[in-house]
Amino acid sequence: MNRNTISVRELQQMLEEGKEVTILDVRPQEQREEWMIAGSRHVDAYQRLNEGDNSVLDKIDLPDGKMVVTVCAAGRTSRIASEALREKGVNAHSLEGGMRAWNYAWNTAEIKDDEVTIIQVRRVAKGCLSYIIGSEDEAVVVDASLDPRVYVELSNKYHWKIRYVMDTHIHADYVSRTIELAKETGAMHLFNETAEVEYNYTPLSDGETVRFGSASLSAVFTPGHTPESTSYLINSNYLLTGDTLFTDGIGRPDLKADLPKSLEKAAQLYISIGKILALSREDLLILPAHTSQSISFDKKIISARLSNLTDKIELLSLEEKEFTRQIMQRIPPTPPNYLQIAAINKSGNHEGISLADLEAGANRCAVS
């Protein structure tokens, strides 16, 4: 590699292949705390580099002869850093577009049994999780958050035709690509029959089941995070819980709501959690729509057995009054731009909008 930059696609491929690379984050500490590349190193060098003081990089211990990729928010300061390191003989390259571009980096993890294969497609910086569930020659895609071509190419790799696409809820931290995926593939677009959206879809009722290949998917209405939140039960063995239940917490009930409405949604959430717990399958595998951590390239699926979550998440064992009180006390900061993103997802149209700017930053959907 002769040039002084590296693209997201190139870095993503290197990490997928397990190649040795040191990622050096030069952003301010508060930006790194918002989101970061898993496994990266950090030096708060932003201000000094922009003031022309390259000595801020002098004491960093970097492996001899190994590639170093410098990262900032948009790729400008990281280029200053990479040039300074190259002058010291370091094989350094700046990540083109910075974290703004890395927002769309992804990897996958897989689980399978005799009837289904589940591909977890992960936006590694933002922690968004979507799913391709395949059986025989057919597949379902849930919570598409990336370019439709990602899902089409992965499905083609497994010789699956995408038959159904759907979301677990109206997202507020990223723009859903489900409508585009439906148009691209001709798949049937399913959604909760109560969803207040401005586009056409095929409605699903609570408990309704659709079949693909030799597998089944059943809708389990789980309102609380949003009114139309829906979990999807796959063959009674896997539950895609959206933003209702995570592996380390529970969905927040306050977005787009004032205090009385938030309390009402928290009560709904309590009922929905009870509905999930009543499925009475301790080995039921919970597959959420988000994780609160940056995702590494380790191919380990982000999931948890329901029985383990009841021990791990204190909120799951509380009575309704205390559950509601604790939920409201623990709500994290409101995500930026959530109203605009939710409005876009409700309309089904993001034409003319810069998604990279709108979606930048971590998700804040969980109460832990």
C-alpha cells in the first residue's frame, strides 16, 4: 500500500482476515467515549496535532514494521497524525472519512441448527444488529440497517431468496433500509398491524406465523420501547427482541414521549417483558437489535440464553411498581437527531438526506 490513506472497506477486510494492524484513535476523549473501533488504542492528540505540535505522538509505543491506521472523526486530523508517524518511519495510514465513514463498517457472526441458519449482520461502531434467517432456499431479513446490497450478497452466498423483510419497530437511531430491500428483492414487507407509518406493508397480527423453507416466524407484540415494538420467534428456539430486551439491559420507554406517556410505556414494557419470560423456554436464545459496545471482528454472535438474562439483569426480577421506578431513574441521555430519524422511518423516505451525518454516534436505546 503506497498511499497515505486506507478505505473503510480495506480496513474491514484486513480485520476480517485477522491481519495485524494497530488502530490509533487521535480524537478527544469525549468523542472516543461516544463510540470507537473495538480494539483500538487512544491518544488524545486532536488539539495539539491541529496546533502543529506533532510531538504528542513521540512517546507512543508502536510495533516495529506493523501497519498503523490513524482515526479521527472525519479523516482530516488522522491524516496529520499518519503523516507525522510516517516521518518517524512508521507504516501509517489515515482512515478515509474517519468514524463518520466507519459507521457503515460491518461484520457477521453465524449460528445454525438442522432447520435454520441465522446470520447476524453487525454495524461494528454503532452496535446495530440485523439478521438474515435462512431455511432451505428462502430467507427473512429483520432490521436492515445497511445498504440492501449487503443483504442480497450475503443471501446469494447461501443460495437463499429473500422472501420476507421486516423491522422490529420504528427505529430512532438509524434509518431503516427495509423498504429499499423490499423493492430490491421483491420480498414481502411485513410489520406490526398497529404501526403508524406512511407507507404500505403487509400487516402482521399478534401471534401470526409465516413460513419460509422448513422454518417458521411468529410475531410476538412487545410494546413499551415503542408502541409497535414486535419480537419475532423463530422455530420456538430463537427470539429476535428488537429494542425490548438486550443482552445487558432493557429498552428505554421515553423516546418521543412526555413523562406521563413514558410511565405508560414503562408499564407496557413490564407486561411485554413478562410475555417474553412466559414463553417458558429457559434455553430460548435472545437475539437483540443492538449492543451498547463497539463490536470486534471475532465472529462471536451477540446473544444470550433467556435463563442467563433473568440472573444477569436485575430489572427482570422486579415487581411492576419498582420496575417502572428503576427504569425511569436509569434512562440514559437522549440520542441526538432521534426525532428526525424516527420521522424519516415513519415516512419511509430519506431522499436528499445525508445519512452519514444524521446517524453519526453511538446508540442509546438500553436501560441497564
